[in-house]
Amino acid sequence: MPEITSSRYLVQAGWDDVPHLDADTKRELLASTQPYLRDARSKGIPSLGAGAIYPVEESAITVEPFQIPAYWRRAYGLDVGWNRTAAIWGALDPNTDTAYLYAEHYRGQAEPSVHATAIRARGEWIPGVIDPASRGRSQRDGQQLVQNYTDLGLKLSLADNAIDAGIDDVWMRLATGRLKVFRTCLNWLAEYRLYRRDEKGKIVKANDHLMDGSRYLIRSGLAIAIVAPTHARGAIASPIVGDSHAGY
């Protein structure tokens, strides 16, 4: 995903920016457009069409941030690597069985201690699930990353990394309205727009760290999610609990 700099910028334009389209024309065009392409066509939000793994329009899954009730269970999914380490936090509404993705960590080329510090800042009590391949994969020098992160204070379990089953789990929640994401999770949304299969039906393995973390969270993390302990509840009582953190 290219970085936006002073010499490179992105301009999006939607139907509302086109003066010659009246309201009736917009309604007709929208009705004739497949659901997974509506945001791309009407709002100029990038989309990859039929190749999208989750063909659910962004506007159907994003919500404004809100204070998460203390009795909702929380967990996070973690995907590690030297070029990019990403974590996505989720909270489960027990009344509707709806999972809300409310915060993210997204940073590359940093030591595990840097990532662990940022992750613990979200709540040291929150358990996480991590890619089981991390047991034998290093960022720079062959360290056993699961043990390394555990030693750094993270409460981690190994995730079920069944890719197709995990995608099905996420898709089922998206399709039934039981997975929402705070609009402040900007990196998650950027990956979501690009998450796709190639012409051979294989998943394009690029810019998918938060997508992988979401699979771990939904398939394995929700099962181990916990309610905030009493001593930690004062620390999470801010008006809005949810944001995007790139690690800067």
C-alpha cells in the first residue's frame, strides 16, 4: 500500500461530486449496481470488484466509536513480522452476539519489545491469539516469537490458522451483521478494501496483516475473550474506547 506523502496524494470523487447526476439518476444507478460495488461506484471508495474476499460494502459494517460496556468480553488477534506487525482488538456484545473491532496496532520494522509495549497499553489483562507459524518464524534473528512476546508480558494463545474456515467465520458474521468495525480503524479499512483473490482464486498475500489478525480473533480469540477485571475498569472508562494506532 503506497504511503501518502507530500509528493503523492489520493483524490476520491463520488456521485455527489458530479453536478449532472440528479437524485433519480443516482437511485437508478445504485439499484442496478451489485452491493459489493456500490461504495466504489457511488463514493469513489477503492474496490477490487468480484475478486473481493468479503463483498460487503464498507458502509454496512462501519460504526461510529462508542464507549464499550465493561461487561463485554475482549480479546485481540496478532500477526507478527519484521516488515509489519499488526493487532486488532475486538469486543463481543453478549446480547446480540455482535463483535466490534475497536482498535488496532500497525507498525513495521520494530523490535518485539516496541510492539509489546504498545499492545499492553491497550490493557494488559486482554488476552490475544497469535499466528501459530510464529513459533518457527523470526523477525530478524530466529527468536521464538511466541515465547518472546509472552516473556514481554502478553497473554497469548495459539490461533487456529485454518484459512478457509477462518474466512468463512468472518464472512458469516459480516453477512449477518454480527461483525462491525469502528471507523477509526483506518488501516483495517484500507486492507479490507484490497483483500482479494487473484484470477486463479488464490488469496493475494499483500497488505493483509490485519485481515489475518481478524481471522485469528474471530475463529479463536472470541472463545478466550474475557471481561475487564474490576481493578482495570477505571482505566477503560474514557468516553470513546477505540482508535487507530500506527505506532508512531
